[in-house]
Amino acid sequence: MRKARPNRPPLSRSRIPEPAETEPDDGQRGGVQSVARALDVLEALAGPLPLRLVEVANRAGLSASTAHRLLATLVDRQYVLRIPETGHYRLSHKVLLLIGSARQRSERLRVVARPHLEAVRQVSDETVNLVLLEGMSAVYVDQVESSRAVRMFTEIGRRVPAHAVGAGKAMLAFQGAELLESLEALEPLQRLTARTLTSSRALRAELERARRMGYAVDNEEYEEGVMCIAAPIVWPTGIANAAVSVSGPATRLSRVEATELGELAARHAGKIARELGFAP
């Protein structure tokens, strides 16, 4: 005969343990780190060739077991493909869906700007770029190459520190006060060459100069031997989130008046703004 169990009050909802917000990936790191690790895996696979599991793990700085678990999830979600014959992994075309909407947002700008990039290249015969500002990064979204044997080439989609390139400085010069005030918290700014501006005071002075002139100059600040002159495309709010830049070897551009190229880029940046329906 079983003993009667003592009556116990039902558990209140407040006494039921809440599920953990994050599930440890390996007993040491939480969910946020798991997301970062998954992104490390995607970036490891960004090259042109498929990779073996151990290669993915090495490039992402993960153990093989952790990389395998992350890859299994990414394969299941169809962002990564596994080649059955070889066991190699590569990115799937589903990744393009993530950038599709961003590309669509800049599509009109690129269509309007393209003839002006070509016009600037026709006059200067230097490489001309269309650049967007994302936070403190300058992102290259279109380019018309120079016909010269020695010319500058930047991969479309490449992100670079805005404070170190002409296009970045041209856009930073036309930002709200909050962003400019935040520069001090970023000190020292990343140094890329001996000429890179790393103090907020020096950068602020450069941005003020760019506002007065209507264009900015990168004098070998991002890469030694390379100069860039850029003008902002200013929105009706007075903010510039896009710019036209002309880049080339410093030995060649230093022989040209910066004002000449700067005014050329500024004229076409203004025309792009007007064709987009922005008042001057």
C-alpha cells in the first residue's frame, strides 16, 4: 500500500526557473560569442576556393568540433554548402540575399552617379570611385578605372577607415555634431601610414578645411604612394553619406593642382545630388 503524499502547494510561475538567455557554445562562451564564431566561419569561407573542415577551423581560430557544429547549422540554414564528394565547404548563394536589400538601397544612387564617374575619369584619366559612409567606415560601391598602365584599384564592397581616406573625410566633414563629438572617444585613431591623422584635434581641423573647400584630400594617409581627392554628395539635410573620389599614384597626382581635381569632383557631386532631386 502506497503512502499518501503530503499536499504541496502548486509551484507558482515565479518559482519556475527561467530558461537561460544564452546557450553556452562550449561551456565557456555564451550566445553572443556563438554568433561571432558563426560570422568567423562565414568570413573564413569567403575566399574563392572551398575548404576542408580543418582549414575552416584554422582560419576562424576555432577547434574542429566547434567549427563542425557551426558548419552543420549553417548548412542546415543553407548559408553554407557541403560538397559530398570531397567533404569541402563553401558559401551558398543564399548569402547574396543578405546584401540584396542594401544593394537595392544604393541602386538609384549608383545609376545616377555612374555617368558622372565616367565624366570625371574622362577628364582626369584617374580611377574614380563612388563611396558610401557606414559608421566610421568608407565603403566602395562603384568604380571607373583609369586607362593608365599604373592605376589604383579598390575591390567593390571594400570597407576602409573613413578618417584615413579622402572620400571618408569628405563625408565626415558633413555629419551631425554628435558624430564629430564622438571622435575623441575613438582616440587614438588607427594609424595606417606615417601620414595618417590619429588625433581628433587634427582630424577636426582637416574636416573644417574640407567643409570650406568642398572637397577633402588624402595625402598618402591610407596607403603610401597613393593620393585621393574627394567631394561629398550632400543630402538636403546637410548630411553627406556618399562621395565621389579620384585616386591615383601620389607621384602623378602631386603634379596636378588639388584644387583642379577637387573642384571637378565637387561639380559632379553637386550634379549627382541635383539629379537625385536634392536642392543645392
